[in-house]
Amino acid sequence: MVDAIDPGDIDRAVDLIASAGTIVSYGCGREGLQVQGLTMRLFHLGLSASMQGSMTTPPLGQGDLFLCSAGPGELSTVTALIGVAKGAGAKTLFLTAEPDCDTARLADQVLTIPAQTMARDVGSTSILPMGSAYEGALFVLFEIMVLMLKEKLGETTRSMRARHTNME
């Protein structure tokens, strides 16, 4: 699945993330857990990144990025949050398996992950339920993107580790 993602789209997403002042991320359900993992790694890379809904999430504005995932395409929360981010002047990066949806047309950039979600799980050939294939693809994609960002930002494993919490 991940090998079917357009490499140019990945490069553009990485550039968008690397150039953002502040990054606020959002994802529904289990894909939200994958987005949360990416957001933690963005912080480890030295970027200003947080999850939407956290009490310490800063406001977005010009030069910032709202990164969100909605595998099945149309999720009212994601659509509304894209509108808020754009209204504040932030760029938006939308990850989905359904790029031909209204929400995708609102985003500044769409990164299509061609994997099964709940939108197309009935009659699927996958034995994985609902959106599990999409969520797994997000994990692998995000690890690739972190490696690309690490190189682009000149970070090392040591510099990333220095930003890891000592409160575990």
C-alpha cells in the first residue's frame, strides 16, 4: 500500500511539514492514534507540534500547518477544523484514502494513501476489519516521513533522544 503512494506527494508533504512554524495535528479514532505518534516524533525532531484538543495546543495562523487524517474522506470534525485552520491563515495537509471528496477539495495539499478504510470495507478482499489497513499504512508512511524529515532538518538520533521526555 505504501509503495503505491506518489513519492512526489510524500516529498511535498515533508516540505510542508518542515517549513511550518507550528503544526497542529488531528485524526479520528484509531488513525488519530497514528497521527498522535507522528506528532510526538515531529516534536522529537525539534518542530513545534501538538495534537488538536490538547490543553496546550497553540493557535494556528499564517505560516503554520494543520495536518489531519480522515481515511474514509468525509468526517464532519475534520472538515470543520480545516475551515478553522484556513480561516486563521494556516496551510492544511489532508491524508485520506478517498481523495475525491469535498473535504479534500478544501485542503491545500492532499496525500492519498490507497488503503482500505471503513468507506470500502464491505466485500473487500482484505481480512483486516474496517480501517485497519489504512491505519497500518499510516504507521509505515509516518516512519518514512520521519526519516526524510530527520535528514532534511539535519537532526540525529542523539538530538531527537535529547527531546524525549524523562518523565516515563
